[in-house]
Amino acid sequence: MNVYAIRAIYRFEMARTFRTLMQSIASPVLSTSLYFVVFGAAIGSRMGEVGGVSYGAFIIPGLIMLSLLNESISNAAFGIYMPKWAGTIYELLSAPVSYVEVVLGYVGAAATKSVILGLLILVTARLFVDYEILHPFWMVAFLLLTAVTFSLFGFIIGLWADDFQKLQVVPLMVITPLTFLGGSFYSISMLPPVWQKITLFNPVVYLVNGFRWSFYGKADVNVVVSAGMTVGFLLLCLAVVWWIFRTGWKLKS
């Protein structure tokens, strides 16, 4: 294991984040704060409780997941796509670095940024609504697992994309709609029975509900199923990355 290579890639990606703090950290935190102002403080104060939890507190896990998923994918996708676009990917491919070390460097940095962002949003939420975390260990575990899983997914998108437009297709056209329809702002028990069953085909439902359970001990989906779905998607992403590096598909385009 080439620890120096992993550290070099990791430090380079983290340095890029600190050079663009407004775009990487401040902008997502600010936009999420607007959700807390509108849905948490303004509208939430006029709505009843959801499952025994105030509406403002109820949407906190969903809003964190909304930012976490999008930022994990975007950070990892841009991280690996830029060397392809600039042509420096050949330096990486010719270096004595295995694909495991490349993945650890890029995905580790993207996941770190996403976790930092999630924790900052969690702290910011305290300014607008009161909340509690019943299971802090599992909250951190779900946060880390989701950040790593979707950073790996973003890494795959970065390898697949051959222009900047494709980098934004999945986060904007797939992940954001699925997150909004995945119970971020409501309990799926509020839906008609038919739509409750349809919603269960949305993978984000399991992420949001597992994370919400760690806060309030309540969820629409069994927490074991939520964790299992997340781990399953992580294993699927690992298998895809392994296949890409084994075949060399899209690495040199």
C-alpha cells in the first residue's frame, strides 16, 4: 500500500476545497439554512408534530441528506474528472499507484468534505430549531457510510462523464428529485397506501429514514433495512469501480 500516494491525492483534493471555501462549504450551508428559515421557522411553527417530533426538527435529517448526497457526488466526480479533462490523468496512470490507492485518495477526500459539510449544517440547524440526537454513534455511522457510498458513486460518474454537462445530470436530474420524494420533508405514512408502496422503491427513503432514526428513534422503514440498503449500494459501487479499473474503461478519454 503506497501511503504517500494516498496522502498526496488526499491533500491535493482537500487543498482544492480550502481554496474554494465559498463554493465548497459556505454556499451549501447557506442554501440549506434558507430551508430551515422557510420550512423550519416560518412554516414549521404553524404545522403540527410529525410522529411526535416538531416539523422543524423532523426535516433536519432530510435536509442534511439532501446536501450530503449532492455534495458527495459532485466532489468526487469533479475530483477525478478534472485530471481527465486536463490530460493529467496519464501522469496518474503511469505512476506506481494502484487503483485501490487512487480510490482511497479521491473518495476519502470527497467523503471528508461531505462529512464536514454535514456537521456544519447540523450545527447551523441549532440556530433555527431545537433537536436531539438519541443515538449519536449511529448518527455518525450513517453519516460516514452515506458520505463514502455516494462519494464512490460520484467517482464512478466522474469516470463515466466526458463533458461537464454529464457531471451535473445525475445530481440534478436524479438525486435531488429522489431526495425530495424520499421523505425528506414528510413522513411517507402521510401518503395514500398505493403511493407508500411505490415510494419504497426509492432508495433515498432508506437513507433518510435510517438517519432520522438515529436522531429521534422513529422512522418509516426498519433501521436494519436502511443500513442494509446503504451497505448493498456501497458494495455495488465497489464492484463497478473494480470492473472499471480492471478493464480500463473510460480512464483515458
